[in-house]
Amino acid sequence: MASVEGRRILVIGRGSGIARAVTSALRTAGAQVVAAGRDRPALAEAYDDPGVETAYVDLTDETAVGALAEELGRVDHVVSTASARARGTVAELAHDVVRRSFDVKVLGPLLLAKHFAPRLPADGSFVFFSGSSARKAVAGMPAVGATNAAVDALVRGLAVELAPLRVNAISPGTVDTGAYDALGEQRKAELFAARAATSPARRIGRPEEIAEAVVFALGSSFLTGVFLAVDGGEPLV
């Protein structure tokens, strides 16, 4: 594997959960990180580390993505963990909620590829995030599944078009992050218990395990156009 030591890597997302775990893993591996998101002051507060720069970006705004590319200049790799989940049954889903999910998780990576590909070295790469719902149908998750499946398709297309730059996706299963806090403690605990009981891994995932997969994808110089399923076998049952 190629080392990420000394490389400059853009990580888009919040200062918590998977994005934080990815940033921590990259810093441990010796990389310099630019943490970018819509709340730059919160990112600056979250990352008290001279090896982590912070920047503003809104993936739904091409002007903002282009401005970030101009501001940063050359980077070696780009990772986007950003998402806007459109959970709910067909009867419950609102058009704008579904559209935002696609804007952040599908069109956002497309804009990142457009503006950052010319600034990456030949051995650079993109890592985006899809999810196990692209392969396992679950009631109340049709828009989430469709969004994640679109990410997987986008990754394959970009890997061909942007070659020799590499483009991959990480596809997590259920991971214990703040993404489920809106359910409330009891419903969150019940959901985690139910999924742990049926998962072949017999537990849910940890952000650190997803971060390990990101570091692997960035450093694996013969890996492109794939999604890495880090899901405990959740779609199998």
C-alpha cells in the first residue's frame, strides 16, 4: 500500500462521527487534513490540531465547491462523508427532502470531481460514501437506498472517466454515530439491538472501523471503481 504520510487530504463532513474518525485515522497515519463543511467555526472547535486546517464548503452550491478548490489549490486525495438522509416511507417523503439527499450525496461528489480532479496528482483519489441500503431493501428507506445506489453508479463512471485518478466508495452498514440520535435513546437502542441480532457480525459498527477502510482505499493504488462494504454482512440477511 502507498502511504498517506505527508499527503494533503480534504475531508468533507461534520466534526463528529465518521468524519471525525476519518480525520483522526489520517492524522495518525501522518497525513495533513483539511476539514471542510458548512459550519467552519464548529470544525475549528472540534479539531484543535495544527495538522488540521478548516475550510467552508456547501456541496449543494457549485460556486462554493469551486471556491474551495481555488482556495486549496493542490490536494492529494478528497474524501466526502457528507449526507442528508431522506428517511421515511413513500407516503411520508417530501420532494425537497429527497432532492437534498441527492444534491449532497450524489451531485456533491460530482461537483467535487469536476473542480478537484484537475488539481490532484496522478496517484490521487476520491473516496465517497454510499451505504448498505443500496443492496438491502428496508421499509422506510427507499430514498436512502436510491441515493446510495446512485453513489455506487457514479463511482464506477468517474473511475473510468477520470483515470488514472482512482475513485471508490465506502459502503457502511449500521454504525453508532450521531446520525441516529434523532430517534431518541429508546428507539435508537431498540434499532441497534434489532440490527445486531440479525447481522452476521452480531453487532453494529464503530466509526473507527469505517475510518480504517477509508485509509485503506486511499492507499491501495490498484483499487478503483468499487464500493467497499464495511457492514458486518448486514445486507446478507
